[in-house]
Amino acid sequence: MSEEREDTKLKINITIKYGGEEDKIAIKRTTKFAKVFAVAEKKFEKDPGTLKFVLNGDRLRPEETLGDHDIEEDDIIYALLEQRGGVPCLIFA
């Protein structure tokens, strides 16, 4: 049990990539992604909520943690611009 407790205290290094930039951070497995997302958005100078984060093709949710996913040392999380809304195309004949 103490081994499990020690495991949750250990930090792992991950890389967040956005465009041609990247940011390496060390975080605990129990840290919520919301905190990671806020750090990345600040680093990449984006407004909160404008980026989505993907790992191995799966979108990461703010309420999840590293422990919820099979994230390992030096994994890469990709940050992508979130596309919202749009204008419907109206055709009048």
C-alpha cells in the first residue's frame, strides 16, 4: 500500500505540443488536466477554452487525471485549436 501511495506522489514528464512549439512539464498522476490545460494555454498565449488536448487520438477532459489514462514518461499531448460554431450555409433559389 505504501508503494501505491509513493507512486501517486511521483511526477512524470510530459510534452505538450502546439503548432511548432512545445512545453515540457512535470506533473503528478493525480493532477487534473484542467490545471495542465490552463498552464498550456497561458504558455501558448491562448484564451482559456480555445484549445483541445489529444493523446493517442483520444480527447482529454478537464476533470480527468493522468491516472485515468495510460500516460507514461515523455508522452506527447497535442494541443489543437477548438473549432466551435460556424455559420450555416443558406442557399436561396
